[in-house]
Amino acid sequence: MPLKSAALALLVTLATALIPQAASAQNTSVLASHKSPFNCGKTFNANNWTPTHNPSGSIDWQNYGSDAINGETVRSTAAGTAYFNDAGSTSYGKWVEVRHSDGTRTRYAHLATMVRSAGGSLSVGQGTVIGTVGSTGGSDAPHLHYEQRTSSGGMDTSPTVEGVTVSLGQKKAIKSSNGCSGSSNPHTPAEVCGSGYAVIDSAALTGGRTYLLYNSSNGYNCVTTLKTTNLGSATSMSAFLEPQGAARTTDSGSFAYYAGPVRRSAPGKCVKWGGSIGSSSYTSPFEHCG
């Protein structure tokens, strides 16, 4: 094959690979439980516009009535692991990809701020805060660019949030139920661990989260597990902390709101941490060294 023809064939192959493929019916069913990426009760316009939106099938969340979207809190639309990225003044700008347990992924782009630095990751539940709306990267005005991708990597071109499907060419006002609950835990991780402690990591559990905190003034870590369901009723819970090279300390039992705090001195050491609520548990690797 002549060199020019070979180069052309290669470009066509690459272009085909990079164009998002439409989702199959089999893959789209796993994307149907996502909530809106905004605070409970907030309504914004979901615009799946055509013909030049890239990639096709992504949603631009935009102002609704007099409520400007700029600076709004952005939440994960379903549980998974969030990965934080920064493309600078191009493309998505500051953006987050959440990889869900079924292999599907969601993307949140043009963020003003992110809760982790680029290159970081975070275990998230549905409703976990991941950033705020902005206009970073190749954006003309503040909005949230949102994608739902199937386990094969293709775009769901008719994404569904809050049970509402937004097909190509449609624009719908959608009210968020993300983070809504009849009641909330009256305690916070920082309150449980005490003055000087700040959350540095967390992991989602069924019915709550387990948190790792650090006190930079004394070199102590602290772990606590907080419930989001069955509040006020004593159920099985635990929290543990293990500095590398030392024995593990665990607080376990039946608690109404939280397990812990478990505090250990670990300056300059890696720690293993985690907790459980009922049969749902999390154990980290040794991490957060130093």
C-alpha cells in the first residue's frame, strides 16, 4: 500500500475508534438509577443539544429560570470511585470521572473546584460532593457538562436521571432528589474525632460512610464510621485503624449513630483503616504515608 494511502487508512481507523458509539439497549438499563448531580430540591435544565455537541449525547446542565448554575455544588449521580483530572484551559478543564461497580462511568466537566487534586481518587456514594460548577477548559459560559457511558465505553445518547430520559435534541427541567432524606445524622466526622481533626479520605458503605481524619498538630489519625440510615437504632458497626508495623485498634458493637473514634499516633507512617455497617465493610491498603 502506498505510504499516503496507509496514512489515510490509519487516520480513518483512529477517528472511528475515538467517536463515541451509541449505547446498546442492554447497556443503557444499568444507567437508569442515576440522580441529578445537584443538591436536593434544585432544578436545572438538562440540555442534550444537537448537532455539534461533542460528544453527542452528553448533557449540558444550565440555568433554570432565575437560578444561575454557576458555583452550584456537584454531586455524584451514583456510587463508585471518583478520579480527578485537570486539562487546564482546554477540553474538559477540571473534570471528574466516576467509575461505577457495573463498569459504567459518568463524567462531570468544566468544574470550578474539585474536592481532590488532579490525579487523586475518592470512593463516593450517590450524592457525595465532588466539586462545584464553573467554566474551566473549552467552555463559553458556566455550566456542567455531564456524560453517561456504558461498560463498553460507548455514550448513552439518551441518558436518564431522576427517572427522566433526555434524548438527543431535548431540553428538560429536572428537579434533584440527590441527597434528600427524611433525617440526617446529627454528628459529623470532625465532631466525633475532636478539635484539630480534618477528613482526608472516606469510603462508602451501605447505610453510611467510614472516614479517615488527620490532626496535623499532633500527628494522630482518627477513624469513625457514621450511619445515614437506621438512625437512632442500635445496629452493628465498626471502625478500625492500623499504623504500619503496629497492632490494629478496633471499635465495634451496636451503635445508634457512629462507631469510633479510633485515634492512633502515626507520624511518618502509612495507615490501614476502614469500618463496617452490618455486612457492608471497607478495608484500605496501607496508604496516606507520612
